[in-house]
Amino acid sequence: MKIIQITDTHLMPRGTTLHKLNPCERLDACIDNIIEHHSDAEFCVITGDLTDRGDIKAYHDFRDIIQRLPMPCHPLMGNHDHRQVFCEVFPNVPRDENGFVQHVLETPAGRFLMLDTVEHGANWGSYCDKRGKWLSNQLSSSGNVPVYLFMHHPPFEIGIPVLDNINLRKDSQRIHQILSNYTNIRHIFFGHVHRPVCGSWHGIPFSTMYGTNHQIQLDLNAEDYFPHTHEPPAYCVILIESEQTTVHIHNYLDDSLYKRIS
């Protein structure tokens, strides 16, 4: 199974720039590249920060752009999003019984759990008791089926202090306690950090990558400022097999990838 992950699109209303870049144009280019090279993917997940300020015009532009994808798309919530406005523009995106934008995607390759880690009005994330109960129920009903988690905020530190201050913070332990009861969790995919990062957490592999607009510099000393950069944007091509998960990070604006280098 091939799936696509996009993250941190940070859309502003079309024609508006953010950090001297045009988020709509860069997402347009991302979708163009996916259509050209990976139209056979089963589905696409966008792991949060769909818009930069949660305004309805940006959500409409976001919807218009992702409708061009030739496969189903599953957008998640990020800290820059506004859950209520998103639900007005995307009324058909599934929510749980408490109104959180999270659901289960059943596939022949396993169960993909789409999580909502947003704490309204805050940059850091949360995963409250209600959401924790939902996650526990989904995992307990999965049996031995492989499970893959998608979320915006990482539930652990990555070594960049300014980003570690706005991860899941106090709820990291809650998620760990829930996941520690299961051995069939194959991978955690997240966004939020605007950097390619991979590793394992309590034995569970994880990965993330660049956003489609601006990035965050690899600065292990940044504590009170966000070192934004114009490093190339990317999306992930994820290959799922019964005994292997492979994550390719694709810098889609690198024209040299499609030219013979002599």
C-alpha cells in the first residue's frame, strides 16, 4: 500500500504571503507533483496546521486545492487550526462522540487512527481523558491487526527546546500509558516540527518531515524564538507492507530530480 503524508500547509487566503512565501502556490505545486508521480496512492493524510490563522477563507482555499487530489484525503487538526471553523467547511470529515476530529480508517494493510491533539487557543497539544478513552477503545478493538497513528503534535521531545515546549506536554504520559498495553502499533506519523525527524519512542518507530511552506532550522539551543527558514518543502511517500514500513521524504520543488545530471 502506498499512502501520502503532507503536513503544515499553513494556508493564508490565496494571494497572501507568509514568511515571504506563498502557501497556496506551494501547496498547489505539491498537489501537482503528487498527481504526476503518485496518483496511485491509496489515500493522503495532512497532519495539521492546515491554515495559519484558522480563518474561513483560507479553509475554503485549502478545500479547493486538495479536491484536486486523485485519492481520498484525510485532514487532521493542528494548533494553528480552528476546529469549529474547519467543521463548518468540512462537515463530512468524521468526528468522535465528543466532537473531536478523529476517526479510524480500515484498510487491508491495517487500521489507521487519525488523532486530534489540539488544545484550543494554545500552541502546545493535549490529549484529554475523553480522547484517551476513544484511543483505548480503538486499540482494544483492533486485536492483532497492525495499527498506524497519525497526529499533529509529537508526544515526546525531539531535542529542539522551542518545539519541545509546545508538544503534547503533560499528556505525553497518558498516550504512553495507553500505547504501552499494545504490541501491534507499527508507526507514529506526526507534523508540527517542520523538520525531517525519525527515530523510535518506547520501541515504536516515528517520522515527520518538512511542511509545504516555511521550515524550522535545526537549532538545538533555540528556547525562546522560532528559527524559521526557507529550506525546501516536502511530502512523504509511505510504503506499507506486512513486515515493513518505508518512508520516503520527497523535496517536490527540486527540479534537478527530473533532469539528467551530467
